[in-house]
Amino acid sequence: MAFSDYVSEIADELNLDTASAKTVRQIYSWANTVYRNVVNAEEYPWRNREVPLVTHAVGTGTAVFTKGASAVGTTAQSGLDGAAALMLHNFLRLDDDGGVYEIAAWGLLGGGQVAIALKDSIVHPTASYDFTVYFPRYSVGDVREDWVVGVYDQTQEKALTRVYPRNSIAYLQQAMINPSSPSFYFMEAAEDTDERGSLLSLSPSPNGAYSLTVKTLLGATTLTEDSSEIIIPSNSAPDIFKYGIGLLYHIKQKDKEGADLYGGWFNAALRDMITRAGKEPGMVNRITGYAIRDSHMRDRDVPKDWTW
């Protein structure tokens, strides 16, 4: 079911004119306010997701490093074949003095060698260096830091310990000194322009292929006309959106009677949804409050002097 079908039902319910582009934009704005706050407010069972992750051992190579440059091409390598895609955001460490460079990009050269772009310019004198590539960082996609529930070994019986280093780069440099089976992890956000999203960082840096399971929660994506994958259960979604948007619509109209009516229906729909999921409904009033507060912050059409 495309979300445009929900919009038609909502417009009929509230007698809104969908021929007006402004009205349609308003409905989608309200829909995203409701969706974002309902989904992100609780660890609902249908948000649970397990992401399998296989770590990569260290790789080695030799390349000519030119001072002031920001890229190298390997002349020899081992353990990097098939791992080039994992090199992004990971680290190249010179074997002679331990100098560390963060890898910004990679590419393939002729003869099976690898071109490595570095995040910073080379400060070492121009020469041929042996190096080791470490793989402590892994992408887990567009997952918010607080949506990561835990990281477990293959049996899911042993949980890695979560840490919060003040200096992530310095911490990872220490993690590279003695590679081993990872015991600790923390989350980092990749740069905004990077499609890899959130990064899972491991310590010690892996010395082999370890199978891990990252347990995360799904988050609310932005709803558009063509959206069809909605996290809220299908038997609850129509009422959640209809009554939630009805609540925000009547707030905009300063119609307290209508807001009370739709707010009550919205809370009832939330309680029903949570009960079906076998959870306690203690958060529904907070969810309602989140939706109203969020609409005040994001929607200029909602009066700021409304009190709930």
C-alpha cells in the first residue's frame, strides 16, 4: 500500500482539498511528525533488526609514499584482495615508525594492485614503505547511535562491551597495536556526504574473520507519496496516521474540542497497537506530547501559543 492511499483517506476524514499542493504538503509534514515520534519513542518489537557482520583480518602491502601527496598505489600486497571496499574509513599504518593514515577512498589498479586515497596529506619523506591496513570500522547503514542495542559474537551468547572514548582516533590507534578478537565497540557517525552512514568501531582491531551480530532498531524514514515500507504494523497504521494527523490538524485550527476528540482516538490506537505487541502502554501520553512538541518546532502553521 503506497502512502498516497493513506493521504486520500486522511483527506476524506478531515475534508481536506487534495487538489491544493500546499494542503498535500501539509498532510505529509504532519504524517512525518506522527510517524517519526511514534516509531522513535519506544523500542517496539517490530523495530528489532539483526545485522550480520564478518570482520576482516589485517592486510599488508608496499607502496611509494610521496610527501605532500594524498594517495598511494601498492606495488605489492597481501590480504587486501576482496577487502578494498572495506578500506574506506579504516587505517593504513606504516611498519617502520607506526605513522597512521586514515583511508578516504580506494580503487583498483592494473595487475590487481590497489590505489589508496588518504584523508590527509603524507607527512613522511618520499620513499617506499611497508604498511599494514587495519579494519576496526564497519558500516551499519543509516542507524542512529542510540538504536544500537548491542553487538554479539556468532553464538549471540557473548556481548561486546560498549565504550565511549573521548578521542576515537587515538582509541583506534591503540586498538591496532595488538590485533585480536574484538571485545569492545563504539559507534561513530560517518561524514554527512558519505552514504555508508553510521560506523561500528571495534577494539582490538580484528586479526581474523569473526562473525558478529549487530542488534539494532529500525528508525522512521521520511514518508513520501511512493513510500510503501512502513514500520508501524499494517493493522494499526491507518488509525495511527488518521487520528494523529487529525490531532495536529485540529491543533492548527485551535479547535480544542476536535483536538481532544482526535487525541483520545490517537491514544486509543497507540494503546491497541502496544497491547497487540505485548507491551505496556505507559508511554502513549509521552508519544502524544512528542508529536505535538515536534509539530510546534517543525511546522510554522501550528500556533505557538497552543497549550495542551
